[in-house]
Amino acid sequence: MRRIRLKLITPLQSIIACVAMTHLSSAKATEKWDLNMGLQSSYSDYAASTLRKNRYSNGLFVNIDYLNKTGFSLIYNQSKIKYKFNIDPIKQKSLFASTRYLFRSDGLEGNVHLSLDGHKITNNDPNKAFDHVNVISPHLNYVNNAKDLAFGITYARSNYPQNFVIKQWTPNVGIAFNQQQDWLALKGYFIASSDSQKTQGKASTKALDLSITHYFQAQRLLPISNLKLAVLLGQRIYAVEDASVYNLADVQHESVSLTSEFQINHHFSFSVASGVEKYENRDLNDQYTSTYLYANLSVSF
């Protein structure tokens, strides 16, 4: 299974949002509760893959925040992967839940963001190798008062059947520039496997994610609020990325993606993302690419 691209407010996204808010109206500043919910869908095509044909998924998400200080996210998703050679498709269900809290510290001259994520994945994998996957992931992030510097660390422990465990550390750093209209972020993926025979002979993998986000001014002609370009370098397997889990026993190599968010009005927004990811299955001597398209529509109250 390839990961399911999901919509939520992650710790790093909430930090980036602090930068974005300097360009937005403060009309909602006096409101205590913020509710964001919506639908999402994605499609992936596995070009030149020996086994896989394509994959599609649909889901819904809810984000709730109180005074921009504490919040909760819930995401439910269903996906289906089709195979070649008349192999039965795999149907997967995933549930994601996250809670977060922000501490304001005068001594640290900034804010500390704490969050805890949980993933539950079930599917009809006949080998039971990727079924009943459980992931727990705490986050610790800091953003300064000027909202032009952020850094943090994320840990994820993924428990697979047969006592197979993946441990991951993900440090991150971000800086704002160009009068806070641009945000540059770096994330490192350091992943260790408890059984190298289940991870293509690799006991560990390392990867670097580099992204840059540009926020458009409120007086823009088009309703584009931001545009993000991301590049992944290195290798990783069974990675956990925000609300997504790559429960796929293939090594992911380089990838590139482009994401656009459109603010239709004060309540409705629309996001679309497209990208290309490279994978390798050493057991089958199979190298292939995954080209995907993702979209979501959300409403805020």
C-alpha cells in the first residue's frame, strides 16, 4: 500500500500558519472555537510496476481548535489498490486522531507546540503483513515570537504484525523570509527496522525533505492563498509523514510534488496536489514510479 495523503493541521503546519496569518484578516480573532471539516480524494498510477496498477482513496476530516491554543483532528479514509495478473485488489481503511497544545513562554521568547498522533490501519492483505498496523507519534516543536524561525523533533513507532517494529526520528527546521511571504522547511527522516528481511535488506534508511511555500498577498487577482514545492532526497521505507503512513514494503527514493491552496471565500477552501514518487522492490528487481493527484474541499466555521 502506498500512503494515504491526508488533510489535517500538523504541528509544523500550525507554525507555518502563524506566518500566513500575518497576511490574513483578523476578523475571527475574537472567536473561541474554530471548526474545519471537509472531503478529500486521491488517485495514483504505478507506471512500469511489475505488480501494481493504480490506487484511489476517499475520506473525510475534521479539525477543531480552541483559542488557537489546543485542538483535535480526526481523519477517516478508505482506499483500494488494483493489481495486475488478476490479483485481488487490497481494500484498506485508516483512522487517524491527533491532539495538540500550545504553550506560550516569555522565557523562551516563543511558543512550544506539543502534539500526539495515533494511526490505526486495517486491510484485507492475504499475507497479513500490513494489516492491523498501529502507530503512535509524539511531536515537540518551537516557534519564536517573530514567527520567522521554527524547529522541532518527531518520533514515530509503527507496530506491524509478527512483532515487526519501525522506529522513526524526524527533526525539522523552518525559516521565513521575504517579509514572511515565503517559508523554507527541512525535515530529516531517520528510520530503523527491527527486521531487515522485511525492509528490503535495509536495517535503516535516511531521507531529507526540502520544501518552500509562498503565501500570496490578500489583494491577489486569483484566489490562490499559497503554493508549495517539495522535494525528497535519499531513501526511506515504512515512513510516517504527518497524517500519512507508507505501509508499503518497497524503498521510496526521490520524489517531487506541487501543492496549491485556493481560498474561495472566508469559509471555503480548495487544495490540489500532484507529484511523482520513485520506488524500488529489490526482491522483484522492480523499479517504478507513482504519479498521483490529490484534492480536498474544506469549510471553516
